[in-house]
Amino acid sequence: MFTLLIDMDGVLTRDKEFNPFEYAPTFIKNLKERGIPFRIVSNNSTRSPDLIVHRLRVKGFEITLEDFISPVGILPDYLKEEGIGSVFVIGTRMLADFLRESGFDVRETHNVDAVVVGQDKEIDFLKLKTAVSAVFLNGAKIVPVNLSRIVRDSDGLYFPGAGSVAHMLAYTTGYEENLPNLGKPSPQFIKLALKGLPEKDVYLISDDIYTDLMGARDLGIKTVFMTTGKYREEELRKANFKPDYIFHSLQELENKIFEWLNG
């Protein structure tokens, strides 16, 4: 039996309000009814996994917390392993609240052990100055929640992902440590996503060529590119990347999955 790791943004949901593509809830329901192993995987760094699952359920997805994995769920354990107690957060208030509830000292000053970088639509000069000062003056670690390069917003326009902001901080401060990748498709993330599921034939289904699919290929995971998200099919030529499969809708993908199931 194969296992599907299904990206959320651009595959199941069309915008940052978690509005699903028309067939997406039915697609997930059909996978469950046929007993096909899957997990929804997301690099969303705006809120905790349980809040995202709640929003998806409100939008019609019949899922449980067991069906969903995000790097925010990995973040507290990583920070504790690194001995980090205090943090400055570039990110949403929900991310900051989640870290407080997880036992971390979330501060608004540069005197911290680490700068946590998530998606932040309210990023401003003061946040950037505090983050740069924390790293440059205080030796704080830079901890991106994920290494996403670019994010498509609900209006169809684009902005830098957490990975781009983290690399900017590293370049600005001369930071010499490697930036961790807590999101997909890091080995740590994939290991957690596959926990309890078959690991022989794994497919990562995503609209993200650079962060998701290239990384998945390097891990020996089969790659499925969906053209429904932030990249068009022409981007594959620019990236010099050939996925195992390309689909233009969830119905197309579902037909192929059922072929695999019956073949």
C-alpha cells in the first residue's frame, strides 16, 4: 500500500482563509472511505495544528488532528532540544501565544536566545531591527518555522516566505550556523508525518516545486506536482525539475490514485 502526503495550501485550500477547492473535501472523504493512508502536511506557521484542523473542519473537511502535520507542532520540541528558553517572534500573535502556552518566554526585546521566524503580514521596521539586533548583538539563534521561499496571498499576489526572511537575517548579521528546516520536506518532518503509516511507496503532492518537491526527490519520495497553486507548469522548465506526475485538478489526481489502488 502507498501513502499520500498532501500539501494543504494550493492543493486542498485556495487561500489563506482555508477556503477549499471545490472538490477538496470530497477528495479527502473518498480517501478515507477507501482506506488509503494519507496525511495533510502544511508549512503553515500562523497558528497551532489544532486551530488549523478546527478551521478545516468548519470548511467541510472530515478530518482529525491525527490527519494533520505542521512544523509548528515540531517547533517546541526543537527549541527545548536546543536549550532555548526565550524568543523574539516574527510571526502572528497566535504563533507567539502558542509558544507562551508551550512554556517559552516570548519577549519584545532583542535580549533573547532565539529569533523564531514565521509568516508575518504585519512585519515592520521595528520587528526587523529587534530581530537583527538579537542575532548581531546577543548571539541569538535564527529558527525559521519553515524554509518557504515565496507565499501566494489570497489576492493572488506574492510575498517572501519565512525561509526568505530568515536567510535575509542571516545575510544581514553574518550568521554562520545552518538554518534548521522544521517544515516539509525535512527528514524530521517526514518521519513524523509517516508515523504509523506505510513507508514503502510515499508520494508528496504539492504545488511547491522548490521547497517541497525538490526536497522530497532528494529523500527518495515520489513527487506529484499540482498546477492549482502558486506555480504554473512552465516553472518546471525554469527549475529544471521533472516530477513523477503532474495534475491539474484533484479529480485528475483521484483517478490516478484509484488506478494505483486497483493496479
